[in-house]
Amino acid sequence: MPETEQTYSGRAVFCVFLASVCFSTGGLFIKLIPWAPLAINGARNLIGSTVIGIYLLMTRHRLVFSRQVLIGALSMMGVTTLFAVSNKLTTAANAIVLQFTAPVFVILLMALIYHVRPKRIDLLTCAAVLLGVCLFFVDGIRVGNLLGNITAILSGICYAGVFMMNTGNKADAISSCFLGQLACGILFTPLCALETDFSAPVMASVFALGAIQVGGAYILFSYGIRRTPPITASLITGMEPILNPLWVALFYGESLTPLSVVGSVIVVGSILGYNVWMAKGSKQ
């Protein structure tokens, strides 16, 4: 029987859902691996780039080399590296939620670089997210997570660069992802030689980070996002900053402070509301 449009869309939505679940495991696996964050990031990106490279060969997708692709690859390097570092310096919840502020930095960078005047909804979202971020920084000063929170914010800025550089005629998201991961893998994997714990649980976590949380998740996401309605995709991807600290709390025992919980609700709620609002506007 030929595949109907409704079935095809349903499969795509499921791929976005699976990708979000895979992405959300990053905090837990990074916490479970007793390595330096740069070594973790090198190993997972080397594995992830191998998975994506195999996918590119199987689908005969040719790599694109352009200024936008290369800047996107540099942004990808920044995202994965800073996220790994921030997970070691602060809680998993702080790391993922502060990275989730990327759309706000897209708004700010578009205004500064391309002189795109922000709309009222843009400014309201920025103000709400700024309030939530301030709560994180107050909490960071109090409990000693300030450096980790700053690193997570920088990861969000790099993530904004990924969004900006993956738009345009000469952009190719999966090429940027592959090149960025491959570069991180080549640059940081040699640091694994300084580690001492190569037990089975540790190596299994490293493999899961690379093959599932990075490589597999991005392949699923790149397939599903092209065929999923924007509002649906926005809501599903909003699961990541909720599931990420949940896995860490359940399997690692990391607890959240009340101030971080309030900040998380404000940031995630504001970004999700903004995504849904913009998605509705694009359909009108």
C-alpha cells in the first residue's frame, strides 16, 4: 500500500520525538563518565561523526563546503564543547535550560548584525527569559555554580549561531553538523589518553553519547523536522530541557534548588510560548 501523507507525517513526528528523547540523555551520560569534559566531548563527537558519515554515504548526500557551512560547523563545535564543560561545572538542569535560551540570542544577533528590528513578542520573550536567567545567576553565586552557568550561556550563544548559519541557499545543516563533530573528535579525542577509567560501564556511556545522543539523534531530527508541523515540532523539542534533568535526578541523584526550578519554568515556558506563537504566525 502506498504511504499516505498522514502516515508519513506521523512517522516524522515520531522521529522528532525520538530525537528529543535521545538528545535529553546527554546530561546523564556526561555525569556518569568520570573523564574530563574535553575528553568526553572528543570521544562522543568522533563516534557521532562516524555515525553521520555512514548515513551520508548510505543516502549519497554530498558534503557542502561554504562560508555558512563552515561557520555553522564552528558554532557546532562551540555548542558541544561548552555543553560538556557546563555539565561538569553546574547541574544538568542549569546546563540544558540555559542552552535553551538560544532563540533569544538569535533575536539579538539578527538585530545587531542584520539590523532586523525585533517585534513586540520578541522583546517580551527576551525580557521574560532574562528574568529566568537572572534567577539562575543568583542561584549560581549562592551555590557555587556561577562558572558553569556562564559556560552554559555561552553554549546557548553558539547554538544561536548554528540556527543562523544553517539558513540560506549555501547552508547545509547536516554538513555543518558532520564537519563540526569531526573537528571536535580529531581535536579532543587524544585527551582520552590521559584518562584511567576505561571500564565497561564508562565505555558504554561514551558509545551511547556518540552513537545515540549525538549521531543517531541528529539523523532522526534532520529527517523528522522537514515533515513535522512547526507547532508540533516546537512542543516536542521542548521536552529536552525537561527530560534532561529528570534522567539525571532519577539515575544520578542530582537535585534542583527551588530558585533553579523557578528559573527553568520561566525560561522553558517563555521559549516554548514564543516558538508556538511564531509557528502559528507563519501559517497565517
